[in-house]
Amino acid sequence: MQQRNWSPVAVFDWRRRGRVDRRLTRRRVGCGDQELSTPAYCELHLRIALQAAHSAPGQQLLQQKGLSRIYSNTRARALAPRLPEMVTGMRSFLMTVAVLLFTEKAFRVADGWSTAHATFYGGSDASGTNNGACGYSNVFALGYGTMTAALSAPLFNDGLSCGACFQIQCSGDAACYSNSITVTATNLCPQGSYGGWCDYPNAHFDLSQPAFSQLAQTVAGHVTVNYQRVNCNRQGGVRFQIDGHTYFMQTLIYNVGGSGDVVAVQVKGSKTGWISMTRGWGQNWQTGTVLDGQALSFSVKTSDGKTLYHNNVADSNWKYGQTFEGAQF
């Protein structure tokens, strides 16, 4: 019976369970089983592990998980000839446990952070970023300004991520600046875009040029980034832009604080009960119920599970094409 030899590598990864639950499981990378691995395979995992563990986010996570001490294993001596730069004459090979998470092609470098890539589109004044797939016809007039981003399909989530906020840090490129930026998702970067960066399953941010220029030198054109979801800070209340006609009322909901992304909407006329609206595209929500001549109330639910009621946000004299302001998360 062939003896199985194991490397000292302990790689932790999260297996996706459902949409939001991730369970932490531990596995070891085999180096002696010819059917499962090769020396090159084992060496590759060691290199990835060390690179991740020595990064600032990796070190922070190791400390949080109580794994910051260095492990040793005499079996690792066998790998020393292939890893001279990793072994400094010690009799035992010393290494740190790395924490890796792959969500399709995204690599999680620390709790709450994932890796992606970023490019930019539009002009230096963010011209060309209006009229996107979220339904925000004019991002400047709606209060989103120039700090916006078009998301690749996995992040865009069929429009449910519209209005969400992301904190982004440039990572590992010579063109990077050390600061982070916060942007709002206002558009989709479609399949087949230049360079293929937005093609499925890539996690990608196509930033407005003003946003990219705060993250890295624009001459770079493309950089690797770390990102995480953050709460949105908005001025004033949630806005309801009512369009359509008597038998088709469409409401664009924007300037949403908190998690920023709306997942469910109900409308109530002064002569009706609560009516669930359906999402047409982006953050446009619609109903076929006739509500003309009635005062309108809305309930808005965001992805963090919070629901906010906006009672009598529009009086009975409202007209199509008007915008009304409610409360704020």
C-alpha cells in the first residue's frame, strides 16, 4: 500500500452553502499521491499560501483566526531542494497557514474583502456614465456624482446590486495609490467589453475615470483591486420618481442609504391595501394597479433585511413625471 505523504500546507476555504452562508472547512494538500498531486502541484500551493499569508490582509486574518504562529513539519525538508528561496537553512521547514477563498475567479484576501480588477470608462468629467442599466438616467442629477461604477455580471446580480456601495483599494500594481475609494453601482459592464475583463465569471469594476484616477494612475488603464460592500451615506431621503400612465405606473427608486440596494417594494393607495410591485429593470419598480387620484405610500426593503415605510409620500394630486422624497435608512 502506497504511503501517503502530506505537505505542511493547511489551506482553509469556504464552501458556498446557499446564497449567503459560508462554512469554514479545512483540508490538506497531498504531495505524495501520484493520482492526486505532483511535486509541482504541491510547490504551487506552497507558493500561493506564502504569498497570501505574507500580505497585510492575510496577516490580519491569520491573527483574527488565531493562526498567526508559524508551523513546522519535518516532512517539508523533502521540499527544500525545490523551494530554496523559501528555506533559509533551517532544519525544519517553517511556514504560515494561508487563508484562501475562491468565488469563481475572485480571491478573498481577508474577512469581507475579495479581489477583482478595475478599468475605467467615460471622460475625465465622467461624461458617458449616464443612462446605464440601473435606470439612473442622470447620475449627477440623482446625487451619485462621479464616484460610480459599472459592474460585471456576477457583481451586478441582474440589477439587484444597483445602488449598492463598494469600498475599493488598489492592490499590487506599481500605478496604485495607497488610499481607498467608495463608489456606487450604477451600470452594467456587459459581456464582450474591450479586454474581456467584464466577461463571466470575472469580478470587475469599470469605474468612471474620476473614480479610477483616485485609485491609480490612469495611464495604467487596468489594475488589480480588493473590494468589499459598505453602507451608503446619502443626503436627504429616499427618492421616488413616478413615470408611466394610468395602467402602468413605474417608479424609479434612488438615493437609498444603508445597504443601498432595493430588493422588494410595495405601494399603497389611500383606497387600497399594500400592493407588491415587480422589478422591471435596474431599480425601476412597476404595477398595473390604477392609483390615479390617490395619496401614495411605499415600503422599501433592502438587501440587509431592513424595511422602511414612507407613508403618504405623495398626496392625491401627484402627476406622472414627478419625484417625491421619503424617509431615509
